[in-house]
Amino acid sequence: MRTRGFTLLELLIAGTIFLVALAVVYAVTAESTDTARVGTNAGTLEGQASRALHRIAGELVAAGLDTLEPPDPQGVSSLTFRASAGADGATIQWGPRQSVFLRGGHVVWIRDIDDPVQEVVLCGSVRPLAEGETANGVDDNGNELADEEGLSFELSGRTLTIRLTVERKDRSVGLLTRTVTTSVRLRN
């Protein structure tokens, strides 16, 4: 009795099924890897923006409302202020004039404008305009500020809202954009 092996046709069909299954596994793995990478990049970008805003907010919490330049910031991308350095009886002693502004896609902080050696770059990859905005003189993102820049300060009463929009190129999704917002209640 002769044992029968596989025919060439059966081997070709089995090989084709194996290759299709292997291609499906590869596609799922590649997509999962891309999704994980995009998520990691988005988290890194958001973390970078959050750290910069936390640093700015920490300085602004002691700022004097009357020391803000411009005095009523509404969608401006630079802010100059003085923070309280203590009190002498009932008189507040103000520290040096500080400035936070957008320059060349970077958020820059100067702790003392009279001594610009203390310039610190807090964040890079800042978009020229806020997420959803285009340079057309209209409020495109619905926050009542037209052509708002990537770094934006907005005062309402004693509460200063700071928005920062950062972006980075990603090979899967093109531009990856994140906007982080925080608010600070000015104490002085």
C-alpha cells in the first residue's frame, strides 16, 4: 500500500493561505505600532505645553493686576508683568518686570527685562496661530478672539487665561496639534 503525499495544488493553496494570514498579522501589528507611536508623540507634545504653562502660571499668580502690560490683554501673545516680592507693612514690594512672549515658534520668558541675560525658552514647536485659527481677521475657533496666536493671554476680571498650541509632524497623521489651557487668578 502506497501512502499518498500532498499534491502541488494543495501545497500552493496552503502556502497562499499561510501568506495571507501572515500579511494580516503584519498589518495589524504595524497599525498598532503606529497608533502607539502617535499616542506617545501626542502625550509628549501635550506634556511639553503643560510644563510651560505651569511655569508661566506659577509666576503670574503673584502678579499685580495693575502691573500687566498691556493692561487688558485680550488674545495677545506677549505679556509683561511684575510679581509681588513681599510686603513692607501694607505696601506691596514689586519684583522686576518680567515678560513672556512668542518668538520664532518658541515661548520665551525673561525674568528681568532690564537684565535680558536671564532669558529662558520654555517651549518650542508653538504654532503661529491657535488651533482652528487661520489668518483671516475672523474668529475661526469660536473663542471670540480673531487670529489668535499660538500663545495667547486673555483677562476676564482677575482671571487670566493662557492658551498654548503646539504641533509636531508625524508620519502617520501629518501634523499632530495639541492645545493646552490654564487659568490663573491674579492675587495682587
